[in-house]
Amino acid sequence: MTILVTGATGNTGRHVVDHLLKRGARVRALTRDPAKAKLPEGAEVVAGNHNEPATLGSVFDGVTAVHITVTSGVAESGPEFVKKALAAGVERFTILWGGYVGPAEQAVAESGVTWTRLEPQEFMANALDWREDIRAEGVVRAPFPDVRGAVVHEGDIGEVAAVALTEEGHHEKAYTINGDEALTAPERVSILSKALGRELRYVETSHEQAVQKLLDQGVSQADADYVVGWHADPPPEAYTPDGTLQRVLGRPPRTFAQWAEENAHRF
């Protein structure tokens, strides 16, 4: 059985590949540039873009299960991708949603084969957006200091995907995935400060400043408004731990302190 992992070099895709290999699965990792992939030994790294399914050629040969990471492009091309996968004999999907049930997620749910949808809320890796100001000034500028988020470790998401791809009992499940700690941004800054071994200051920014920061990064007005609006008033799933990881993995979620220690070198 070969499992195809799309978005294999992304924040979560790498962990999906890693956990599948640990389970003894044969993994085909799809990435735009295999030369830069730096994936674990044992993965078959192939070139391709799941946003452009018409170009994938023999990527599905021998593949019986697929992990899909929904990006802005695959949100629309997803139905064609799913159709090609099914025609090649794929019998199981996991899909990491794009924040809502769009065309790709719907195509998987209507595929007629085993599927599991992963619905993480806020990634711990979002803290990497703070790196520039931390390196320059030892400061984290972010809005909404009182808003809590049960942020989740990307490795936990990857492990849930690996379990659903290799074990029974996860068909037609939509898993809300979050951590066990509902932390504010200042609390995360304090934890990160300890991991880095130096004092970091939290500086509150306004809603408008947060939108402008995204606009300056090339994000569209609509997307910037949506992202900042979500963080200003997130859904209950984003800050209410629900125990999914404990039930699926048989252990508690990894903490933000663990993530900070693991990723301190990236700051």
C-alpha cells in the first residue's frame, strides 16, 4: 500500500510523512521541488502540484490512500484531484481542511470511499510570524491580548492523519483538533521567552494595524479582513479543548512549551 501525501513539505505535511513512515507505510511525497524537500529517509519524493491535477501523470500509480492539504488553489481544483485519485483506485482519504467545508472537502465527503476530515483551528506555528520583530527588537506585536486560543502542534495533526490513513474506525469523521491549553498571545509570548532564554515584550496592536500588516505582505483585502476578524472573535472550537487528540492518539496534546523548545532555533 502506497500513501500519497500532498503538501508534503508544509508545516503539517512533513509530520504526516514522518508519522506514516514510523508506522511502516510506503509514502510518496508530492512537492513542487524535490531537491529542496529535505524529507525523512524512506519517503519517495516526487515532483508535482496538487493544485494542478491535470499535470500529475503517474503520481497515483499504486496509490491506495491520499492525504490532501487544502490550499487556496486546491480548494477549487480539489474535485478534479479527487476524481483522478478515485479513477486510479484510491480507497481512502484524509483531508486537512482550509477552514471551512469547500469544494475539495465536499468532494472527499461524497467520494464513496473511506474519508476523514481534519479540522484544526489555530496552529502553534503561527508564532513564527513573530520572528522578524523578535530578532530585531525582542518584541511581539499582535492584537487581541485577551482572546484565548487552544493552539495545536502541527505534529499532532500529522499523527492524527497517519492514524486515520492506516487504521480503521475513522470513516466519515470530522475531527476538531486543538490543544489542551487556551492561551492568550501574551501568555504564549511569556512561554516563548523562557524557551529562547531572553525577555520578550508583548505590544498590543489594533485591529486596523493587523489588517494593514497582512496587506503589506500581499494578502488581499478580503482575506486580510477575514483572518483578522477570525482572530478577533474566534469560534468556540478555537478556544475550547475537546479531547479529540486524547481519544484518537491515546495521549494528551503536546503543549506550546514543547513546541517553543523544539522550534527555538527558528527564532
